Amino acid sequence: MPPGFQPKRDGGPRAGATLKDLKNSKNVFRLFKLIFKEYKVNFIVVLICIAVSSVTSLASSLFTRTLIDDYITPMLSSPAVSGLFSGVGIGPDYHPLAIALFKLAAIILVGIVAGYVSSLMMIKVGQGTMMKVRSNLFTHMEDLPLSYFDSHSHGDIMSVYTNDVDTLRQVVGNTLPELFRSLVTLIATFVSMIVLSLPLTLISIVMAFLMYKVTTTLGKLSKKYFTERQQNLGIVNGYIEEMVSGQKVVKVYCHEKEAVEGFEKINENLRSSVFNANRIGNIIMPINNNLGNFAYVFLAIVGAVIALHGWTPWYLRGLDGSLLTIGTLVSFLTLQKNFTRPVSQISNEINSIVMASAGTDRVYAMLDSPLEVDNGKVLLVNVSKEGLEVPERTGSWAWKSPSGELTPLKGEVSLKDVDFSYIADKQVLYDITLTAYPGQKIAFVGGTGAGKTTITNLINRFYSIQEGTITYDGFNVSEIDKDSLRRSLGTVLQETNLFSGTVLENIRYGRLDATDEECRKAARLVYADSFIRRLPQGYNTVLSADGGNLSQGERQLLSIARAAVANPPVLILDEATSSIDTRTEKLIQKGMDSLMKGRTTFVIAHRLSTVQNADYIMVLDHGRIIERGKHEELLDLRGKYYELYTGNQITS
């Protein structure tokens, strides 16, 4: 193995980095802090084993001096050996040499065991840390507000879990132990070299410093491209995720060529950033290798001249005062290989940490994202017929204030002078005022982007309003615990989301403690039972990704059944029947009417035929309520609702 050679574990070149760069990688130190906190004892054992393994590896190098100077040279010059070569006398005594070799073997065996233990423990530390990081990421993600997912592509978020977490795995599993091993080896080797020969050590220091400067100087030129590489990798993953999930749309609109062109563009950006990062990094190792070879040859020449001439000045001796012998020179040259290699390794490992900081920063950027704020103290509790709080589900609810006072849940929801915008300077809702009294059915109609879904999102506290108030049974929704608030609101979204598992498990998602019979009853209520029974295994049929083996209408039926099994006091139906045919819709409407009976219900619909029986219809246009009333009243106005309704009849 040539001096300065460093195997590439990840198959790619490494750019240089300085200690200043490492100091600025604050999130990397946060990762190290996590490791030490979770695996303090294991990590200390790993460091001790690495130190033992590194020190014992020097034993063979130092033994070379003893072997040549104390055994081989004396034996070659002894009368016994001279007589043996001349055909007379007895052979030399190998007993002392055998004892020394056994001692060396024992030392090396200890190093092997220590190395094995450190590797085994590091696997536990590395994989355990990654499990903790992924767990922290997922737990944190579940508490993030919806605004986070609106501003980050799903593919980019997935890239954090895969590519960026994998960079942490390399740092924890490979870079960190290698860095410590290199530091220990460097220190032990440096001390040994000073003891053997001070002048040769000074020459090695100069050459090692030159190698370090070359590595760091060249590395600065390509460091920024490694950050771009991680960012572009996230963009590529996000694009692929979008194309895979939207493949049907791509094919329907014959968008294959444009999709490929879009991918080629971002793929070229990724290739360019990787190329620029690797372009300079590729020449670092060859330069270091050649510098190491040059240093090796130069030291061999200088050392041989000193040893063969037998020069004895104090400045040409070792720290222990010993002369530079042939054995000392051979041992020193072996140590010199071990000295230049850690110098290169330390630079590379520091650089690996700095490179990984791009992925670490993305991981901690997600972990540092503000969580959904919940200062609500009012809780939703089950109550008995007598109005007392009980642990079991009774179908009757009450709001429990921090003082313990119970207020019966009625389902009165009121919005007063509500203004809202998703982003600054782009208002979505203006002065929204309405009241839904217990048991009423309130419908929202209007064109796309009018703000219908936004209102229901605000009732759910998915977003915080800028102005106005939203109250629920007299409580400001900001005072209600979010989990309690959302348990009281059964929501059926326009976009159906099913999960891997059986049909029964997907229905039970609405209420995890629901029995099988309650799930089947909910399915019968919304007329989903008939198609479920026709499935290969009925309710036990396992659904593929997002229910891909079901039609869109069947998927929506399951979403409605999920809300039905939750049996909430208030319902929000966001285009709940948009993907169902007219005949099935009429059947479902009967079940929905039964489900909505006695419950406050908010309905968003583009099919105005589904909201004719609403108690009040709110007509929205560009974030404002421009009309409100019953179906017949709004038709008599001959305003926006009339246009929407008659237009629906004309186009149907």
C-alpha cells in the first residue's frame, strides 16, 4: 500500500475542508451530541477499543527495529553463524527471538480483538443513532402544520429520510471512528518517530503539512458543489415522485416528451453539480500519493546516508539518544507510511463531515421547523345521560374547561369578521361572518379558488387566522385542544387517502377502538357494503398503494365510511361524492342524511343538486360571501347562485 493511500468507502472522491469549516458545521456537532447522549457507554468503549487497536498496530513497526538490530544483525556477526557458513560450529540460538515473536503475536491479537469489538459496537451505535434520527424526524413531521407540506414537495421530504439520513449513517458508522483512529495513530506514530529519529521526523512533518495544504486548498474549490449536489438530488427525487404518482395524467395528456425534457434539465443540473464537485476532488488522492512516495524515497536516502556513515552528533540521534541504525531506519520508514496516511485520512474525514453537513443541515432544518402551535386547554370528553364525565364512548360529548366545568357539546360554530391569507400580501378570505346552529346543514358553493375549503381548514385549525374569531359552542377554537377539536369534526376530503392494509383497517382508521361490526355497520350506512363484499376477500381484502386496486368512487365510499364509523358530532364534507356516479350518489345521500341527522354539517359541493336541502347556502366569490340563504331564496335573487345553478343544468 503506497504512502498516503486512503480507500474510498463511498466510491467517490473527497474534497478538502478546513478545521474552520468543521467548526461552522454546527448541526454535525448536534449529531455528535445525540450520539453521546444516547450511547455514552457504548461510544466510550468504542473509543477505547479503537485506541488499543491503533496503538497495537504500531507494535509490528517498532518490532522491526528490535528484530534487525537485536536479533538479525548480532546473529549474522556471531561466531556460531560464521562457523555454520564455513561448515563447522553449531546454529544460532533462536529461543529469544521466538519469545519476542510470541509476545508480538499476543499484542497483535489484542489489537485484533479490540478492532472487532469496536466494529461490532459501532454498528450498534450507528444503526441505533439512525433509528433515533428517523424516529425523531417522523414524530416531528406528524406535529408539523399543513403549511409545511404546502411549501415542501413530498419527494424533497422523502429525500430527507433517504439520502440525507444516509449521509449521517456514513458519518456515524465510518467517518467518526476513522477520524478518531487516525488521530490516535497519528499521535502514537509521531511520538514513536521522534523517539527513533528527530531529523527524519522534522522532514516528515514538512511533507505532511504540504499534503494537508494541498488537500484543503483544492477542497475549498469544490466544497460548495457538494451542497448543491444534495439540493439537486432532492429536486430530482421530488420530480420523480410527482411523475410516478401522476403517471396516468402524463399519459392521458400525452405529456411524456415534456416530462422527459423536464427531467433531463434537472438531471443535468445534478450531473453538473456532482461533476464540478468531483472534478477537483479526483486529483487530491493522486497528488497525496505521489507526495507520500516522494517523502518515503527522500527519507530512505537521507536515513541510509546517516546510518551507513555512522554519524553520531546528538541532533542526528533519536529522542532516547540512540543512533540511527539500519533497523531504526527500516522501522522509521514503516512508521512514516503510518504517519502520512493518517494526515491524509484526517483531512479526508474532516472533509467528509463537512460534506455530510449539507445532509445534516437538511435533516435538522426539518427537525427545527416550528411545530403546530396548540395552546388549547378545553378538552372533549364523553358524558353519561346524567351529564357526568365517563371514560367509555357514549355518543354524548361535553367540553371540559381547565377548571373542570363541563359544557354540553351542541355543535354551534360561528365565524365573525374572519380574514385569512396563506402567505403575506395575498389575502384569501375577507370578512367572513356566519353561524351554523346545532343540527344545521350549511353549504358552501362557488367557483374554484373562492375559499370554500379554506373555511373548513380554519374550523379544523389547520391554519391560524389573521383577523376575526372562530367559536365552537362559545369557545374560541384557539382555546380548544387540537386533538379534541378534530375528534369532534368528522371530515371527508375530496382527495381520498387510503393506507396499506385491509378494507376493515382503513375504515377503522376513523376510530381505532371501533369493533369489526361497527365498521361493517358504517359501511352499510353509506352503501359501501355491497361493493366490499364483492372484493376477493371482502372486508379482509388487502389494498394496494393508496387503494390502487379500487375505483375512485369505491375509494371515496371507504373515506365516507371512515367518517361514519367515527360518528362525530360535527361533519365536514368536502366534495364527498364528487367521484361517485349519480345513481350511487342518491343511495349514499340517504345514508349521509341519516348520518347528518342531529349534527351540524358543513358541505362543500360543485354539484348544486346535492345542497338543495341545506338550511343555508353560502355563495363565495374571491374569498367573500356574496349571497346567503335557502335554495329557493337564492334562485329568486337571480344572482351568482342562479348563474351557477342554471349553468349546471345547461351543461349537465
